[in-house]
Amino acid sequence: MQDAALGHVRRPAFPLIDRLGQLCISGKDSAAYLWQVPDDEAMRTEIGRKLVEIRQECDRQNRREMNRIVGELETALAASPSPQQVEILQDGFDRLVKLWQAAKSGLL
């Protein structure tokens, strides 16, 4: 976006995306894909791997509040594929992304 008065480009105020942010955002995208194909086993396996990595990053960054949500998502992922299960996954990843953004912006 161009700021005409100052003659320079303003950048959106997004936090730099670290490994935890990448995993949370990617997980959110993967859960959104499951809405179209809820029984895609390869995608479900990928989400499981992402949850393991998110848990490791949360432990490394001492983000205990996020580990609780990861546990909920792991439980949901173990359930039979259904629209309700996908909704739980989407909601959980959305919460993870919001917590990550709040921490990166200094709100947490």
C-alpha cells in the first residue's frame, strides 16, 4: 500500500512467521481441505505429523496453553472422519493461529 503523503510503501502489520506459525497456518489450511475430502487418509496423516511438530515447538517455546489445544486436536483426529470432526479440527487450528499471532504481537 502506498502512503502518498510520505512517499513510501506501508507494509501490513503481520508478525514474522516463525516455525510454530508456519505449522499452525499450514495445519489450518490442511483442516480446511478436509472439509471437502474428510476421509483423505494422506492428509489426516500429514495433520498428525504437524500436530507432533507443533507440540515440539510449543514445548521448546514454553507455550503450554497451545499444548492443551494440540491434545484436543489429536483426540479429534483419532475419531472417525465426519463433518463434526473436521469442524473441531478447523476450530482448533484457528485457535492455535490466533494464540500464536497474539504472542507474536506482544499481547500474550
